[in-house]
Amino acid sequence: MWRAYKMSAPEWYFIVLGMIGAAMNGVAMPIFAIVFGNVLQVLLTSKTSEQMMNSVDFWAGMFVVIVRSPFILFYLFIYLFIYLFL
């Protein structure tokens, strides 16, 4: 086993970055569920329409962040793992 680790020593940088990208990509859907729940809470509990619009604008921005992050991370870990095995 130690010999396998020594042989893959130059690729550890790619392996670690790929694993971090994969883990962060896997966390995206639970975070999406939490944000979606917060949007529903804002829509159901807001007293005024102005308060609701301010909160909804914030959570809409969070949706944009959540959508962009896995997109970038997906290509990061796919690129790193493909580069690793070529």
C-alpha cells in the first residue's frame, strides 16, 4: 500500500483538489433545500409586501450563488480527475 502512495505522490495535488470539488458539489443540493425552505418561510410569514420583496431579493441572489457554485466545481473536479488519469 505504501508503494502505491509513493507512486502517486506527484498527483496528490490533483487528487485533493478533485475531492474537495466533489465534496462541495455534493453539498449543493442540501443547501439548495435549506434556501428554498427559507424562501417559503419568507413568503408565508412576511407582514408587508415591501418586507417580502426585500427578503425575496436576497434569497434569489442566494439561488444564483448556489447554481453557479456547483457548475464551476463540477468542471473543476472532472477536469482534475480526467487530468489525473490521462
